[in-house]
Amino acid sequence: WKANFQIETSANIDGDNQRPLANRNSKVGLAGDFGEVFFGNWDTPFKAATYGNMVQDPFRSTDVFGYQSIMSSPGFNQRSGAYLSGTNNASFDNRAANTLAYWTPVYKGVSGKLAYSANEMKTATLNPSLWSAAVNYNSGPLSLLYAYEQHKDAFGLSVMQATSTGTASDDKAHRLGAGYMFGGTTVSALWERLDFKNTGTVAGVTSFRRDAWQLGLLHRTGNHEFKLRYNKAQDGS
């Protein structure tokens, strides 16, 4: 067994560095043959499901080129970022504070990730929380994945439309992906569904669903890479 930790903090080189320590992926954990258990501020399994496999975004996490501008977002000026229990959040692919997580070892190509964002913002009427899970299969040139995430009382609909109110909310996301590498070329496909629902005394929109998909191509030759990706978010209903 081994104990481990990581502290990652962002800093602006223009001098605006009034940011809290460990505001990016940071943790303390215990790892061994059983996998790893850790607590901290970390990317959710839903977000991490595509890391390091054939389903990975051809452009990887390159900010404006990352797929999070369309995937994992319902639109309406929402984009992935940081999730904190008790704050309004309509996007997925987040880094979640107060995370307790377990990542399994790899067994015959299969691995899993499970995380819960501990609730520090509970009130007499609200009990916000985040659950996230992912299952990956990686064998040779083939990668498959499924990821799921649930936000309780995050009121994503209210973020998208201020007139949408309620006494409770239940927001969910599903993601399926497949990728295959032949020679120096990797092709991949990703599909997801976001589902938002407000309950109780409500006004405005009470539920919203939208699907999105992605096709990716990465070709390596010598010291060069050629990348192509197409994303489309379907009309919401």
C-alpha cells in the first residue's frame, strides 16, 4: 500500500493570483492492489471516463478546442467547470469539491470509477449531492465506456432559465463511447444525454432533455498528428 497526495493550483501570469490553494485536481489518498481511495477536489468519473483511451477527444484538454463547449453542456451559456454541492450547476464534465472517490484496478481490461461529492450545504428543505460513475473497457486497439452522473438539488434548469423554480431538482447525464485504433489512425464516437427536472412548486420550464454526439479522428505519421472532430448538440425538448 502507499499513501499519496497531489496539490494543483492555477495561477495567472498577469499578476492576478488571488486564488485558493488546491483549486484544481488535488487529493490525499491510499492506493494498492485494491485500486485507490482518495478525498479531495477532483475531476468526476463522468469527465475522466475518456482520459487516456481510444475514445479520448482528439484535441484533448486544450481549452477552447476541448469538446466541453458542446458536449456535457446544455447550452444557454453553460460550460463545464467546478461543482460545489449546494450551488447552481447546469453542466457536467466538472471538477467536484469535497469528493470521496474509489478507482478500481484494471481486471481483464475492465476498470471502474465511483465518486460522491460530500454534502456541506444541506438545509431543512434541500439536500444537494453529486454521484458519478464510469466503467471502461480497454483491450488492445479497442476502447468502450459508459458514464453516469446525477446532481440532486443543483437546479440546473434554474440556471438555464431564471423563471424555472422548484422545491427540488434531479439532473442526470448518460454517456456512451467507443474508439478503435488501426495502424496510426484512431476513430472514435461519443454520445450523451442530459436530463434536467425541477419538482415541487414550479414556474417556467419544469423539465429539459437534450442529446449530443461526437465523431473523432486522430492520425499519427512520423512526428506529425492530424486531428478532426465533429460535434452536434440536438435540439432540446
